[in-house]
Amino acid sequence: MRNLFASGHRGCAGCCNAMAAKFTLMAAGEDCIIVSPTGCLEVMTTPYPESSWGVPWIHSLFENAAAVASGVEAALKALGKDEKTKVLVIGGDGSTIDIGMRSISGAFERGHDITYVCVDNEAYMNTGVQRSGGTPFDASTTTSPAGRVSFGNPRPKKNMPAIIVAHGSPYVATASLAYPNDMIRKVRAAIDTKGPTYVHVHSPCTTGWGFDTSKTVEVARLAFETAMWPLYEIENGRMTKVNKIKEQKPVEEYLRIQRRFKHLFTMEGGDEEIKKIQHIADQNVLEFGLIE
Amino acid sequence: MISTRKIAKEKMKVVEGSYAVAHAVKVCRPNVISAYPITPQTHIVEDLSQFMADGEIPNCEYINVESEFSAISALVGASAAGARTYSATTSQGLELMHEVLFNVSGMRLPMVMTVANRAVSAPINIWNDQQDSISQRDTGWIQMHAEDPQEAADMVAQSYRISEDRDVLLPVMPCMDAFVLSHVYEPLVLLEQDLVEEYLPPFEPEFVLDPKNPRTFGAFADPSIYTEFRYLQAKAMDKALLKIEEAANEFNEVFGRYYGGLIDEYEKEDAEIVIVAMGSIIGTVKDVIDKLRSKGEKVGLLKVRSFRPFPIEAIRKNLKDAKVIVALDKNISMGLNEGALCTEIKACLYNTDINAPVIGFMIGHGGRDVPPSTINYIIDQARNVMSLGITVESQFTDVKEEMI
């Protein structure tokens, strides 16, 4: 398989975006058009006149990728090129869960034949690790910092996959960078399903989360093994597959290796906060039936 | 060349201005239309929707988007993918698009979007002035203003010619005044399909999103290269000056109608007082001039058709013998307290030998009617300036003092 995502880009060592883009293109192949909103991925892969993209790629703005993709798809249809060429969006959590929400909602309601891949690294990393709607409970970011009277982000993650399911999408899946084959299969399934489809990829950011650059996959795997990030597929509104956890690990193992949760282990009352996070994981186990 | 209309009466139909524009769009054969309804643009998009429902626009997709922001964003993708694109909007919708407008022109994507000029909120007001499009002045769009429904319709075809020209590759905003032009029924000629095909070549962009020849669109530019992108965009605007003239001249050759290229003039020959204006107010001004000319008064009109690019040379040449210049503005730059046309006319005469006084009148805000008596009042003021000099450089024309 020809590598469609060139190295030499300006991502950090251990960058989740580079991995997500590479896996997405391994699933999509050559005959696709990629739309990217503003964000790390856009900045690190396309400093003019360089580009990492071996497929046609377009960036317009931060909040409109789904609308741009709608237009690309409509143009291909009008020009009779839509049978072969697939249209994908690869965007971060900020441009998906927050500022891009309106244009995503519109595109999914209209039923365009597009696949949207959200590379969720749980904060605005491109601008310096500010909180987004994807930031998890108690994570310390530069705009939700832990401090004497704060444990960090006071709210849980917005449940974007559920919002997409509510739009009637025929295929919605969660994926993880720790399981590339699973992710590639899901992106391919999304592409092969007609209509607007969605893959939400849990994507640890070495810089923003604060872990060693060699640990991206390890952190991603711990999110799955602690039930902080369930992996599932929902087709036409019905849960059709859930990846089971053999033995659920305590959330401390996931939290302890990340700087953004460090305060939970040093501040008074941190124990209670960790219990709340354990509760979130345990609720995931129950909701998705994660354990055999 | 003075405006001409060789119109065979048997070809004329009485239609609404919006229908004439929608029909013009149809015969230009767009591939992707994307729009969000907003008064008073609605009739244009409703008529286009009906054409789609009746199968009258082949090889076209109509996207019913959830906002103006997405309307124009979808066209970014569509134009980059090689589609001829169209949208229409006004007022709040246009303001909502503001960020994307820069993006379209910066990416050098051809596009045509009719603006049915309307006032902006607050207070909310659905009627005509030109604050909406004037506020988009620096977005890099070519902005043209039509005088009547026929010109608004014809301007659609001209806009595609200009926008898609490889020396230009800039989006075009043909503007028509809300209600006064969009909702008025007039006898006019609907653009003929065969003539449009003769006039407007198919859209064949050099660079498109194509898996066989993958390219990167919308890369980021750091300080070492950003200036050059802006420079090339400015150069394209310069080239558009000529292309706008060509598009108007060739339109005249094919269709027999001409409204000026960058500018037009009326009773200008020996005019001492010259009124400068844009859009539907032109008709009223012409009527007033006719009456004054019959009394031997030397009053003329300069119609600015292209607001961006601003035709500096053409305007200088046209105004060189004027004794008093009067700019009419359906907009205001708050804080400067004059309209954009007034500011720009003054700016373009500076550093020249033309020393005629320029006075500005802000007029017709939020759809306030502009009767001939208001134009007569303005011309009276201009006469005073001719004899006494300027006392007030820029002023509101029709404020009801008793309500303040």
C-alpha cells in the first residue's frame, strides 16, 4: 500500500494527529478527498509550500469543515464523480464538538455521503491546551487549571457520538489509536456505508496531556482497559458491536501517567475526585456491557 | 459608451426582479447552489428551488443548509471541486458569512452570490439600504451594484464571466436593492439560454480537488509568504477592472444591453453638479435630472457600478470638469459619520488637479423612501455649495428632527 501521508511533517514526536491521519488514509485509499478544519493537523501538515497529503486535501476555516465537505460531495454528485471518490473530514475535538457543531448537525441532517473522523485529544492543543467540550472531568488545562479551589475541568465530556446517533446516522463508531486495525476497519466500514457516518477516535496528546512521547499508544490502551473510553459501533441507531475488556483496570493507572491529572494525586481531596472518575468508568462498563 | 438597451418589446415579460435573477442563474447552469432563506432574498432561492423541483437545472445540486455560514462554506468545497456555484443572501446572513468571505477570495475560488441589499440590525429592519454589502468592502469580493431588475439579472451572467476569468479568480457579489428591485414586477427580457452559452464559456478551472492529481488547498502561510498571497489578490483586483469593462461590452454585443462597465453616466456632458450614486436610487435621480435639464440646469449623474474594485481612474476622468460633486450613500461609517462612497470619492480625487468640493448625503436608511423632492433638496444644497462653499461636508438627509 502506498503511503498517502508523508512523514517530515511538523507534528510533535508521538503525535496522535499524525497517527490518526495515517490510519484514516490506510482505510480510505487514494480515491478520496479530505477536508480538515483549522487545528494541529492542518498546521503541522501544510506549511506552504509543503504538504504531507498524498490525496486531495482542503482546509477552509475552523468551524465549517462539515459544510465544506457537503459542498465537495454535492459537487462530485453534480459532476458525476461521486460513485468512486469518497469525501472525508478529519477534525479535532474543538472543531467538531464545539465550534463546528452547527455545520456538522446540518451536514448529518441533510444526509450527505461523507465520513467524519474526529481526532479527539480532549482540548485545544493547537492554541496551547485550552479546555474544550471534549475535555474530561477534572483534567487540568490552561483555561481550566487546577488550583487551590479547583480540581480542573468541572464538567464531563460532551457525548458527541450520541449526538450523531440522534441525527440518524447509519454508522457511528468509537475507536482508539491503541487499536489501529480496529480503527482502520471502522473507518472503512464508515466509508462503505452510504450517508453521513462518524468515527470518534480517542487520541492522547503527548504535549497537552503530559506524558512521555513514547507512550501515546500505552495511554490510549489504558483508557480502553480502564473503561474510560469504550469502543463500540452503532448501526442505524442499534449497538451492533462492543469491544470487551478482559479485566478492568483501576482508573488510577490511566490518570497517574498524565500531567493533566497530576493534581488529583497531590491535592487534598484528590482521592474523592478519583472515586468520581472511577464512577464514570464503572458507568461505562454498565452502559456498554464492557466486561464479558 | 453610454448605456443602451435594444430590447425587442415582444421578448419582454412582466416578472418579479427576484425571478429574473433566479432565471439568469438557471441559464448560467450552476452545478451547486447553496443558500439559507432570509428576507428579502427568499424569492430568488424559492424560484431556484422550483426550477430544481421541475428538473430545469441539469447537473446541479441544491443544498438546503442550516445557516448562511454553511451556505457559503459549502460553496468553498464545491468550487474547489470544480463546480460552478451560486448563492444569494442579504443583511444578517451576509454579516454571518463575513469570515468565510475572506476565505473564498483568499483561496481564489470563483463564486457568484447575489446580495439583496438590506439594512442591518439593531434595530432589526428588513428594508433596503446598502450597509450590509458595504460592510463587506475589504473581504476581497468584487462588488457590483445594479440599477434595476434587468441589470441585476444581466449582472449574474457578467459576474460569472468576471469571476471565472483566469486572470481574476475572485468571487463576485452582484447587489440589488431589497424590495425596490427584488420584489418589483417590471417588463424585462429573461436571459436566453443559447445567448448565455455563447457569452459564458463553461467553467473549467485549472486547479481542482482531484484524486488523480492530488493538491493541497488552504495551506497555511507564515510571514515569509503571506504578503505575496495578499499582493497577488490585489493584482487580481486590478486586472478585474479591465475584465468588468470587457464583460459589459461583450454582453452588449451578444444581448444588446449595456449599463456601463465600471461606471455609467447620465447627462454628464456639461454638468456642473454631478451626483454620484449606486443602485436603485439612480432611477429617481435620473427622473429629477430630466426635469432640471428641461429647465436648462446643468446637473448630471455618475453611476458607480463597480464598488470593488473601485474604479479610481474612470471616476477621476469622469469628474474632472465637475463644479460640485455630491455622493449619495445608503450606508454610514459610524464615527466618520459619512457614507463609504463619499469617503472614497474624496480619496480618489486627492492628489489630483480636481479641486471640486465633494459633499455627502446619507440617505434612505432602513428602507426610508427617497422621493424626487429629497433629491431636489440635495441639489439645492449643491447649488449653495457652488456659490458659498462647503458648510457641511456630510449629513443625514431625511432625519425627522421632531422624533429625536
